[in-house]
Amino acid sequence: MPVVCVKQKGNVRVPAEIRRALGLSDGDRLLVEVVDQTIVLTPLPPVESLDALRGRYAPDPLDETDPSEANETASGAAPEEEDAPLE
């Protein structure tokens, strides 16, 4: 069983044999818990970035709002009306 040392700022290096056994790589996140005075590290599932999600979901087909109207409504400005001809 490997022994590790707590470094400056609380850094701990997970030994390579354990990283390989768990399939951990650079940037993976671990949940840190204390259970019965024991430190437990549990790998967390990866989080998809917003870039990875971009384009995955289509606009809501039931949303009948015109995007140009949504911007005007959100800004609080009333839509501009055309001037009626003077009679």
C-alpha cells in the first residue's frame, strides 16, 4: 500500500499505480470526504463544458417567439411603430 506525503498548500500526489487502476488522468475531479477519521477520495464523473454542449440541443419548436421581439421586450423598450400618414 503506497504512502504519500502532504506537501505545501495541502497537495497530495495520487500514486501512478492507483491513477492507472482507477483510470484517472490530469484534470479529473475527486470528491474528498472524511469518514471515521479516514480521508476518502472518490472520482467524480466528468463535467461537460458549455462548448461541448453547443449545438446539441435544437431550439424549442413550440416556442413561437420571434427572437428579434424577445430582445426588444427584454430591454423594456416598446416596439417602434411606423408613422401613420397625415391626412
